Amino acid sequence: MQQFIEKYPSASQYMDLADFHIWQVDVIRVRFISGFGKIFWLEHNEWQAYCA
């Protein structure tokens, strides 16, 4: 939580809220949708290549 506050100082007020949580999402694969007929799954190594 401290790293979040250091990056976004104005967000320190959220720490007082009982229902505020930080989640980590570990993506396994991505659904790619690029128009009609261009829908498919990208596995981790495939979409990571685009992010590099």
C-alpha cells in the first residue's frame, strides 16, 4: 500500500476507507478482438512480445 501512496500521494485518503483494496492481476492469456472475424486468444508469450 505504501508504494501506491508514494506514486499517488493524493490517494492517501483511500486508506481510511474500509472497502478499499489493491488487487494484483496475473494475466495468463488475452482475448484479442479486432473486428468481425478477428477474434482469438493470445497466450502469455505472444502478448508479452507486443509489450516489450
